[in-house]
Amino acid sequence: MEMNWMTKSKVRIGTRGSVLARAQTTIVQERLSKHFPRLKIEIVTVNTKGDRSQSDDTTLVGTKAFFTEDIEDLLSRGEIDLAVHSMKDLPSKLKPGLTLGATPPRGDPRDAFVSLNHGSFAEIGSGARIGTSSLRRKVQLIQLKRDVEVVNLRGNVETRVRKMNEQNLDGIVLAACVFDRVRFSNVKIYPFPIEQMIPAPGQGVIAVEARKDDSETLEMISSINDHDTWTATECERAFVERIGGDCQTPVAAHCTIQNKMLKAMGMIASQDGTEIVKAEIRSYGHPRSLGVDLANNLLSRGGKHIMEASLL
């Protein structure tokens, strides 16, 4: 049912132009249209720095803002009203004047092994070549199978699937939620259990960002917010903020809610995967506090040394 208080007749949503980004924006658009059927929604496609970079060298990517900064600039200037991001691309500290306004229901948070020929990660043989641009995925892959060769592979989802075939890779690793939101033919998908491959903080979550002073837009998008997704996201982002994890250190965190109990799993690892520390903690308390407690647990058990060494 449309809310009587709303005076806006149009909103402009900024997004990246990839197939996945457009699919996620469509989810937001459809949910808003369900609540506000007379609302006109304009999609503004933004070619971000991350999209313009064609290098497979992860050191050239820099920070997470590589994929969000151009969209946030438009939002700050009032040229768009909303920004839609993959939550794991969004820095833990937002640009001044901007705020996270809503998180629709989370997609599958797991990582998935994707292959043209192999039905599962267990099937691949010694020396198999696996493509990923994520240090977090790389170190956990090596933990699972030490004789794999991990190949740096960047680009949007469709580019990586294409490169898998062109480079004759045995497989690639992507977020499982991709395949709920975008259809690919002729690929086999094997999701890793969370315990084997702890996801990136915010993986599977769509972030809807707005200006802090745009109270009507914030009220409007609150109608599409999912409470459990928001709660888990608070925990995971607090974890990242506490450890300073917007850097190049491989980190992971995932929070779930069951019968009001929060369970959080996390990891800090060295870039070469030779040092790794993991933890799992539970709480009935505030999600941000749990995220900070998880970070402190890992930092006190060797994570601080790992992160300091990565800066040398």
C-alpha cells in the first residue's frame, strides 16, 4: 500500500553498469514500486574507476571506494537520490553526508566454485588453475587444497566467466548470490560451506545508500529494509571498522541470526596464507558489539601481528 505522506514523484537510482549491478538495482526498483506504484524510477548507470580498470593486478585496485566513489559523488551532489551497491564493495566509513538507508533480504552469502567441467571443488586434480581476484578467497582455497594454482582474475561477473573459458581455467570462485540474480548457461556451481570458506563481510547484501539530510527518501526506502539482513550487516561492518579491514589484508566475517541469538565467524590471514586465525562467537547482545568482540578476539590471537606484518 502506498504511503500517504510521500510527496516525491520520482527518484533517481545510481548503479554500476554490470549485469549483476543492474540485476540488484532491479530488485530495489521492484520492491520500491510495490510499495509506491505511482513513483517514477530513473536508473542512472555510472562507469566507475573499478569498471574502467582492466588490469588483473589486485594491487592496482586500491580501496573498496574504487567501485563506489564515482556513484557516491553523484549522490553527494544531488544528481541521484539513491545509490545501489554490493555491500562488500562499500567502505566501512561512508563519505560525509551519506548513510546506509536499507538492506533488502540477503542473497546466498556463500562463495561458490564455478566450473565448465567440474561439478565440485573436490573433483579438481593436483595443479588445477583457479581464478579469483580476492586474497580472502585465495588463502582459503590454499587451506583447502594446497597444490592449486590461484590465478589473478578481475572484471565483472560475465567477464570472469568468459575469461575462465579463454584462459582454460579449471574453475573460478564467485559469490553464490550472483547465480540467483543473473542466469548463466553451461556452468556448474558448487557453493562452499561457510565453515570452509568464510565470506567477505556484507557478501550477498544489497546496500541502498542515501543522503543523511534527505529524510523523505530515507523514510521511503525503510519500507524495503529487511531487519535480519540489517542486523547481520551491522555486525560484519563493525568487525571491518574495528580491524581496519578496508586494506589489502585477507579478512572474512559472517553473521547469522537464529532465535534471536547472533553467531559470528571471522578470519584474518597473511597475504600468502601461511598465517591464519579464525574464531566463532555467539551473543544475544547488540550486533555492533558482537562484531567488535569478534575482531578483538582475532586481533588478540595473532591477527594484530598479521596485519602489522602486511604493512611492512
